[in-house]
Amino acid sequence: MKNLIHRKEKIIFTAIEVINEMGVQNLSTKMIAKKQDIAESTIFKHFENKSTLLIAVLDFYSQYDDDIIKSIEMKKLEGLEAINYFMESFIKYYENYPEITAITQGIDDMRYIDNLSEKVIEISNKRYNCMMKMVEQSQQKGELSTVFSAESYTDLIMGGVNGIIRRWRMESYGFSLLERCKKSLAIVIGEGNENRIRG
């Protein structure tokens, strides 16, 4: 049983590698089989088809979201402290596992693959709504201005990070993702709050 689980996980990790190298649209079970030096039929023992495999990839990708959200709740973090923890956790994870950012960048393309639209929307909404809740808490605590809506702040924070990740990938991970994202976040939340962002 352990070997079966191990093989299934390895297929998921290899799928992420292929997506990172070739893009979501070019992912094929044939490529995964070649990379793993296994028969293509072995993949189909674990996954019914490519869509089923991509759902497993998305489940793996979204598991970290769930873990971070649970950590924020357990630590009882709110407002800017929660935003900082949320962002820093994701960015450090991405720096240690750059290949996973291929899913962050390719998630919109996955909406157009059979049976994936609902899963993609669910993941995107969960992350967005979590950030907006933290922004609203920040506004209630007087940490962020109420001149702008929580939605606008969330758009700027999430959009800024996604843009920086895209640039990071295009530049072959040639700069500190954490430093660039910290600077972007400082601009969004206002210079007066820069000291609230961890070093």
C-alpha cells in the first residue's frame, strides 16, 4: 500500500515538473511516464485520465492554502499580522519549491480543461476571500485606511504578488522573491506601516 501511495505522489510531483517546463496545455501522461521511466499504463492505475491527474495536482497545490489558513486561526492572528504571516508563508514556500509557481501561473488556463473549472474557482476564491477577510480586520483595527475598499486592497496585494511571481519565473528566479514582495506590500499598505512587515 505504501508503495502505491508513494508512486501516486511521485506522479503528481512529476506532473508539476512537466507543467513547469512545458505548460499546462502541453502536459501529457506520455511525458510523465518518460520522466519516471515507467509504462504509461502505470499512471492510469492511479488516475483515470489527465483531468483526474490535474485534480490531484490542484488538491496538492491547495493543501498548503488550507494549512496556512489553519495556522492563522490556531495562532489567532488578525489584521496586518495575519496578512504578513500569510504572504511570508506562501513566498518562502515558493522560493523553496519554485516549480509549484507554475500552478499559480497556470491556474487560469486550467479553467478551460474538462471538469477543472469548479475546482479552480474554489481554490482561487478561498485564497482571495481569506486575504479580504484579513484586510477587513486591518481596517477595523485602524491599521489600514477605509478610504479604499477591502476588495481594492485585496486586488492590489494578490495581483501584485502574482505579477512579481510571473517576473521571477521569467528571470529564472534571479532575484529574492521575498524581498520584492515585501517592498510591493509596503507600498500597498502605506509607508507608515512598513515597520509592520517582518524582515
